[in-house]
Amino acid sequence: MSEAVNPYVLLRKLDRIERELEDLRVMLLKMVSEELPEEEVDEETLRELEKGLKDMMEGKVKTLSADEAIRLLSEELED
């Protein structure tokens, strides 16, 4: 039995997942850069991190708390 899938619902979910992944990517870059000695952090990583942080501070990027991220990822796994 195959259920009809609304493509717009899937697109919304994919969009939400992409935004969450981008937020997680920025967080991961920050974590990696904090663990490396200063001289080992490459310029591209620093630029990406600074851009991501600037976008977050300016409200251009939606940020999530850890609890919210866990809840949303759990919901996606259930679907």
C-alpha cells in the first residue's frame, strides 16, 4: 500500500533539514577551529566561521538550541 506523498511537504522538510545542516556545519567548524592551535587554522576555515557567526549575529541565519535540534532531528527520524 503506497501512500500519496505531497511534494510540497517533502520540499519544506528538505529545506528545513538543509538549514539545520548548515547551522550544524557552522557549529562544527567552530568546534574544530577552537581545538586547533592558532597557527594550524587555515584562512578558509576562519573566513567560513566568521561569515557564519556574523550571519547568525545579524539574524540572517536561524539558530537552534541543542534541545531544539535534537527534537527536530528526532521528528525527522520518526517520519
